[in-house]
Amino acid sequence: MTTPLPACRAHGPGLDPAALVGRTLTRIVAAWHVYEGRLDPIPADLWLIDDRGEATRLASGTDWCLEVEASAPYEGYDMGEWGRIEVGPADAETAFARHLGRPVLAAREEHEPTTGRMALELDFPDGTVRCESYAGELIVRAVLTGAP
């Protein structure tokens, strides 16, 4: 019998990333915070759109967990004096860009006992992307390997 991984207390277990294996990444959509005309370089939310037309949302949760859920992109919105959220294509703006048109080969998660999922790595034929929640922000980066 396997021990279940700890789930986020606020958001539950979310989507099982194993469901992404075999799907081909076709588009990337992101939500960006814009304040006083400056775009935050770290996306607030990121959606991976696959060859089935399904969207998987990645975000840093309110309790700093990494949210992974099946969810379509939302519309941008105005937050008054705190700026606005703009939502749109991000095919070239993230570490996923080089993997467009490639299938997900494997998915690995990291969990923390009190918070739940903290990181997710997705393997593609030409590399790996790591998504993690760090200090309440969504960090997405390419994983460097020792191979040339």
C-alpha cells in the first residue's frame, strides 16, 4: 500500500500531473500583473494548453503551495490602484517555449507535509521544466543537465 502524498489544505490535491504524460504542449497562456505601466516578469498564473485543447493551470497558492488544476484561462481584470492583470499568449515568455509541439514524457512532484505540492517537473524529449512555488510566487525555469 502506498502512502498518499500530502495535499494542500486550502486547495486540495489538484490535478494528478501524471494525466499530462503523453499530451503535446501546443500553447502557453499567462496572467501578468501590471502596475504603473510595468509588467511583473513573473507570471501570476500560467496555463499549458495541450493537443486535446485542455488547459492546465499552474499557480502559487495562497498558502504557497503549487496549484495544478484543470482550468481554462480567465479574462484579465482591473484592480484599481493596485494595477491590473493581463492575460494572453506567452508562447515565447517562459521556459516552456522551446517545448511547444513536444509531448510530456514524465511528471514528478515534490511535496511538503504541511503545505502539499511545492514543485512539479515536466520532462519533454528536449529537456525538463521545473515549476515551483517559492515565497508565494510561481517560478518556472529550465532544468539544466550535465549533457551537452
